[in-house]
Amino acid sequence: MNNYFCTGTGRDCSCPPPQPPCPPQQQACPVCPQQETVITCCPCGEDFRRALELICCPQLQGLIDTATYAFITDNFVLGTPIAAAPAGTAPADNLTAPAATYVCGGDNCESLTVSGALYPTTEDGAALGTIVTQVALCRLDAISFDAADTGDGAAANFQTISQFLGQRLRPKRPQECTSLAEALVSASAVRASTLTAGPLVVQNSAILGKVGDVLVMANSTDSRFYFICADKVDFMG
């Protein structure tokens, strides 16, 4: 199934109108074949944008290190090589040293403006010589970023960011039938959770809430945050 992130006028990123129905048969007109490809919006593209806009607010300026991002897709990781899956029970992940750059603003409807070294999803893979400046929102599994180690220190900034996000993303009472994102937030908010999304493994980290179908998680060991597309989550613990 192909996914499309659709654009309209301005910043309208809605899906295109559905395909018109096949016309009725007339005389020798052949039967219209069934469509095998369903056109849908990408799972979390606009939600990733909304999550990034949330942390680009003035209250968090200077608290996030804009050169410690990682952008994870099924096939590549921008900003860090993948390491072995973490062991033990402490909050952790399998990102080595995220160092991609993202600056708020300057994005378009389908991609984010980024820079950094591109790595394969294999463990300890070497950086590719490819230079990239954009990442397609529809292809993203997850985004990570660190609290800045300035002023009161990374741990203090991490707590401030966590409180800010927690207040704005406080989970609502779950409905009788919930999506995966709602179920994870309702069951695990502010408690340790482990999950995988593409090549990313996040262990024993708090789910603070969600932006649409993007989970917001916090890892206190590395003062690191994650935006993870719930539709890309494979395993949970």
C-alpha cells in the first residue's frame, strides 16, 4: 500500500478527494477494474509537525540542544549510528550520540529542514557520504532530541521540558475503544515503558502523552525526549 502526504493550498495538508466511482457500463464498455492501491495520508506526518511546533514555543527556547536530534526511518537514521539494544532496567535507547541539527521554522508541508550524517540501520554502521538537507515527514518513525546542558544543567532543563509537555499532553479518560496511541498513553503515562519503532529501541522511559498519533516519551538517564509514530510501533513492554 502506498502512502501519500497530500498538499493543498497554503499549509492545508489534507488528503485528496476520493477517486470518483466507476461509470456504469454502457454497451460494450469493459468492466472497471477494482483499485488495488488505496490513497491515504501518511500516518503521522502532520502530528510530527504539530509536536515540533510545540517544542518550538518561546517557553522552551534555550532548553533544547538543537544539535542533538536524531531522525529515524525504517531504512536510515540521520544523526547517529544504531548501537546494540540496551540492557538492564534504567531508561535507555540504542542511539549512540545523536548529532543531527534541526532549527524551528523553514519547513514545508511534506518535509523538515535538517542536517547531519546519515547512517544505515545496522548496528554500528558507518556514516554514508550522502549529504541531506530534508527529511520526508511521511517516512519518519521517530524523532529524538536532548535537553541542553547549559545554565542549570541538562537534568534541570530535562525536568522543565518534561513538566511543560506533561501539562499540555495530560491524557484524557480513555474511550471504550481506543487507538494504539490512546491505549499506550492511558496505560503508561508517566510510568516506565519500553517499545520499538523501526530500528529504534526505547527502554523504561516515561510516556508523557501524545500529539495526535505521535507518542511523546522522556528518558531521564540521557535527558532525552522522543516523538514516536504509534503506527510504527512494533513491540511494547
